Amino acid sequence: MTDGTVRHEREGHISIVTLERTAKRNAINADLAAAIDAAFNEIDDDPDIWVAILTGGPDVFCAGTDLAAGPGKPTQRGGEYGIIRRRRTKPLIAAVEGVAFGGGFEIAIACDMVVAARNARFALPEVRRGVIANSGALFRATRALPPAIAKELLLTGAEISPETLLAHGMVNRVVDPGDALAEAMTLAELIASNAPISVQHTLMASDRVLSITDEIGWDATAEGQRAVMASDDCREGVAAFLEKRQPEWTGR
């Protein structure tokens, strides 16, 4: 089914959720976040869905928050973007083609596995906008990557290649452009061929161990967010982005 914001399809025991705000590079606004939330609520509640794939389509994954419109409020079950804080019991694979910037990167890293095309572009450019990565990257990137690599991403805002992420273990597969969804389906089918209860409890146990420090991470993120949002540089960074000019930082 589709509501013009996401397309939700099903093949056997596998669900495929495709972001469909392509004119805005799938930047998250309130409508898109609500649609993501609704799709994954359905996935969570349907016992016949065993694995899910999240993709942005063949050209772009997600450019992060829509800075002009805002991302909407966190949802009750999914948190930011309807997905970031979701307590999932079913494996989720990100199939990434093109841009996965900011919140798009944070959505990918919130998934269990990532399949990326060679033309995928990953970055956390928030510091270039005078804001902060507030959807999990401050601690999930450091958990998924060597600390020095994660800090380089977070502090420079520079892009990192899918091959580098593969080498450091954040990406599971790197494939030719246009093949990310097909490879994600191959991986999903392999998972779905196993006993679903075994898979779900294995995932939940793994996530329970990995998320032990999440509360500390979210508290630290909220503290940084409050300080950044109160700064002149935050207002200047967002204004400069919307006006398509270089920001003039003051450090205040």
C-alpha cells in the first residue's frame, strides 16, 4: 500500500518500506515521520511479518531532517522519525542508495544491518549547520565504528564512503548502484528462512546487551541539544542553510 509518503509492500514474510518524498530527497517532515511510524507499527503488530527492509528508492535514501518544515514530534512507539527509538523484535535492513546524510545516516545506523550501493553517500553534517546529531549518532556511531572514525564523522561533517564503513563493520554489504534493495532482499530471505521465534529472541538479546548505555547516550545528547539550540550559531547555521550561503560563526 502507499499513502504518497511511504510505500509499504510485502513479499511473503518480508516487508519493504520505501520512503517516497523524493522531491525533497526524503527529508523527514511530520507527515513522513508519521507514515514511517504507521508502517512500522503494522510490521511490529503482524505476526506473519518476520523481517523488514527500509529503503529510499533507487536514487536517495534520506537527507535527514527537513530544516524548513521540521521533523514533527517523536512518536509514541518509534521516537524520532517514527523509527529511531523503536524497540523492535524483527530484524530491519537498510538498503541505501545515494544520500544518507544527518538523520538519514542515523536512521540507517538504527537498523540492524545495512546494504549500501557504491554510490551511497554517508555523512553527519550537523556541525556545519550549527546543530547537533540528536537522533542517536552521538553514541551509536561510536559504538558501531572505531572512536576516532566516529569522532571524525561527527566533528568534521565530512562524507565517508560505503567501502570505509564496510571495512569498519558498520555496513554489511557494498553492491553496484541499483542493487541495494535486491541484495537486502537476499539477506532478508536468508533470515526469514530461519525459525522466527529464534530470530526474534536472538535479536532482542543482542539489542538488550548493546543498548545498556543508551540511557546515558540519550541524556548526553539532550544536554548537548539544549546548549546548541540556545546558541546564536544554531540560528545562524539554519538560516545560512535555508538562504544557501556560508554561515558566519561567532562561537556564541
